[in-house]
Amino acid sequence: MYLCLISPTDSFPSPLRIGLKQANLHRLEDLLLSISHPVSPTYGQHWSPEKVKDYFAPSLETIDVVRGWLDDNRIGAGRVKVSKSKGWIEVSGLAVGEVEELLGAEYHVFEHESGAKQVSCESYSVPEHVREHIDLIKPTVHFIHAPLRTSSTPSLSPRSLVNLGMPAMDPGPKTNGKKVTAVPQAGVANCDEMITLDCLRALYSIDYTPVATDKNSFGIVELTPQAFLAGDLDVFFSNFSPSQVGQRPTLISIDGGIAQTENQSFNFNGESSLDLEYGIGLTNPQPVTLLQTGDTVEGGSFDNWLDAVDGSFCTFEGGDDPDEDGIYPDPLPGGFKGNESCGIVAPPNVISTSYGQDEVTFTPAYVQRQCAEYGKLGMMGTTVIYSSGDRGVAGRSGCLNAGGPPSANGIGFSPQFPVVCPFVTAVGATQIVPTKTVNDPESACETVIFSGGGFSNVFPMPSYQSDAVTKFLTDTPPPYTAAQFNNSGKARGYPDLSANGANYVIGVDGTLSLVFGTSASAPVTASIITLINDARIAAGKSSVGFINPAIYSTDFAGAFNDITNGTNQGCGTVGFSAVPNWDPVTGVGTPNLTALIPLFLALP
């Protein structure tokens, strides 16, 4: 909603940040395939961080063209700063009128229905000779669609804090409110009602004990104020893995992240409890790194943890967005005042993240820029796992309206981000059919949650999944129109694979409870990849890195349990259906570790 014009003489409320066009990004997919496709002769030959940074850094010509344009508009060098990675130019000390003249734009203060205010324009332009050197400029046309938690900063401030870890943002697993009064016995007799470590080992043939733990690494991202309670880990381990009582993750504090104990409830502790209990339990004795992101005032988002594992993506180099990410040092009262966490930890071999937002929340330029960073992590040998969401084909904020934001009355399926990025591995959810056993086929999860899945409205179909997705669309065409989903046949489909997401027993707030969600599927899948990495590392080989080309290849088809039953309803429909082979509900199926290890060990 339009509020008011801003006077041209006002100071612009934030630095103008110009994202420079990175070099060689058009080659990123091909380069990533060259080291991750199982038939490639250079499989596993991952790049060093320095090589990745240098190869994709914007050219000197790009920097010179943009700086020359600014100079032509009387914006001198004293107000211009080029980032260390040469990826961004920041211009400070501008008046509103200067920015409007530079971009041919008119800035207003807008207010979202949630009450959040931001400074934006409806359109902008740059000269043609400059356009090819710029990815995006902020703040400009980026509007927030999701409900926000607002700050007490002045109305001209663009900061509309999106703290993805806050309960109001609907993070983490879901619950049906049931407590576990009778602890399940060891074994798999009741796995259709209560999932435990034993159930998962039986479902996915997990029978491997790590031996190369000093050379391997596994990271789990949590966004403050989501945090684990030490006592909850012990409640879980005392019941299901007694030898691990007292075991804790290694906490890496990103931008003031702490395992806070001030707020204690399922909404604050459920996600971390689930991720850590099953991640630590399934990979024991592998140490697990907790990437605790954001302080208790602002929290954090995806760019923040990316900054921490890649220094070249840091501060405004990574495009941290005041409307989407934590900005550090935190200017808000009580916030983290230290320097932004920039390249403070090497990227773990596997990173599991169970958070997400609606793709429509962001501009295409924003998601493409962040997605490229996931591709770069893959180049360095990291597997990035994201959960696919718990609302089927619907988004967190509803379904899409034609030409408008999500709402309760929308009919368009709403894909999620970052899970739609073709350089991450998207994990959907399955469940054991009631009254069935771990030896029976699972179905798509339809208890409490529905497995997120569908087709991106931004990202094209990557080559590694083209055969599988085209076969789905051809053999079992969904009965929906272009108004409901991107049925072009050229869009990135997700999820890539799946794992159980129903009836997990977790220790949370001093007791055992049942939880549901792709929030469970992601750390379980990440744990399985971690075990595969251990086997390869023990054999003197590299981590598997980006796994998507392998899991879609025909040689790996027999290593996944095909899911052919269930749907992921939403937006007034039954959603998509699980069918033989890949589908946008459960992907290629659920993993079989015993079958996967020798396949990955056979690769260079």
C-alpha cells in the first residue's frame, strides 16, 4: 500500500548497493556437472575456495563501467566502495533526489498489510551500456509479501526484520499435540506410530559406523531464536541411544548466535531438538557442527550462514538484504555488536537446513544470486540439503494470485525457496502407512503435513533432471492449468528425493513428543550423505559434494525406494501425485544406504 512520497532532499535511508554481474556464471552448471556427474572423468575434483572466488569475480571492465557511470552522475570516489570480492559496489551519503535521478525512479514509503514499512520504487532503469554489468540494485523494486516482524526504527528505514527463526514465521516441525507417554521399545514393531532411530535404520538400510570422523564434517543450520536445550538431547539419548548421553554439537556462533534458553517451548526448541537428536544419533560418533545463526534480536537468514562459510560472500558482498537477512553489527538495542561473521568456518561436507520461504517473496535477481552461491559450495565439495516445505503445493503465506502476492483466495501453486534452487538437494517427506511396517512401501506424507513439491516460477529445469521430469509430465500430465503451476515443461522440479517425515519421537522441553515435517526428512537425508562421505574419505576419496546428477542417473535408480502412493494437496486441489519414478511429491524416492555406498565408492 502506498503511503507517501519522500522528499528529494531527504537523506537516502540506506546505502545504495549495486550487485555487479559476476564473470563466468553461465558456465556454473556445466562446471558443477563436470565434477559431480558420475560419468564425468573429473568427478570429485573439487575446487579450492580461492579458485572459485577468482573464477567468478566480476571483471575489471565491469567495475570500471559502473564506477564511470557513477562518476558521470557526480557521485565521486569518496562515496563509492568496492567490496573485497569485487562483487558489489556500495554508494553511501546519497540524497533521495540523487538516487531518483541516477535510476530514473520515484521512491515512496510503502506499508505491507502486516504493518511493516519499506522504501522502494516501482521501476528503475540504467543506461544500456551499464545494464549488462549489473545483476541487481537495492533497495529498488523488491517488495515483501510474507508477514513480518517490524522494528522500532524510523519510518524511512528499509529494515523490516524477517527473522525466519521466530515462531510467528512458522518454522520447524509440526505437532499434533500428542505426548509420548509410553516410550517405544527398541526395535521396529511400532514404527507406523512412532519413528525412532531404529525405525530409520531399518527403513533406509543404515548399517554403517563412521571411521573417518576426524576428516569428515557435518553441519546443521539453526536460525536464532530456535535453539536446543541440553537436557532435551539427554532425554532423547537416554531413551534411544544411552551411550550418547552428554554428547553435544560443536556450536559455531554466527552473528551472535547462541543456544538461547530464555524462551523455552516447542515453538522455540522443536526444530533444533529434532535436527540435532537425529543428526547426532544417526551419524555417531561423527562430530556435528551447529551453525547457530543470528542474535536474539534480529536472528538470521540464508545469506547470513552463507557469509560465515564463504568470506567472499560476506557483508554487502553477499547482498545481505535488510528486508530478508540480519544486518550486523546489529544496530538495534541489545543486538550483537561484533563484526559480521565472515568466512569464520570452512564449509562442512554436508549442510542441512530445515527452513524456507515462498519463492515469490524475493525478486528473481535475489534468488538467482543466492542460488549461484549454493552452486559454488557444490564446486568446493559441499552437499547443501534443504527441506521442501510442509504445505504441499501451497506456500507458507497462501497460494498465488495472478499478478499479486499470496493470499487465502489464491489458486496458483507457490513454490518454495531456497529449495527450488537447482544447486541444492531438495528433500520431501514420506510416511509409513498406518498399520504397515518398515518392510512395506512408504507413501507420500499426508499426516499433519503434506510434502512440499512442484515447479519453480524462476529457475529453468537443470539438465541433470530433464529426462526424469519430462517423463513425469509426459506419462502422467497433472490436471492443472498454467494459472495453477508452471506447466511449461522447462521449469526446475522439486523435491529431488525424500525421507520419512511423520511421527518422529523427539525430546523437547523435558519430555517426549511426536513431530511431523520435512524438517525431519532433511537432517535424516543429510546424515545418510554424511555416512557415504565417511566411506569415501576412509577410502582416500573426496566428499560427494553436489549429489543431484548422481541420484538422477540411471546407475543409481536401484538405490532408491520408489514411492508411488499419496499426494501433496493444497490450493484447493489434491496437488501432485506420487507415481513410478520421479514425481514432484517424493522425488526419485527414499535412499537405501547399503545400496548407495558401493555406488559412490565406485566413483573416482
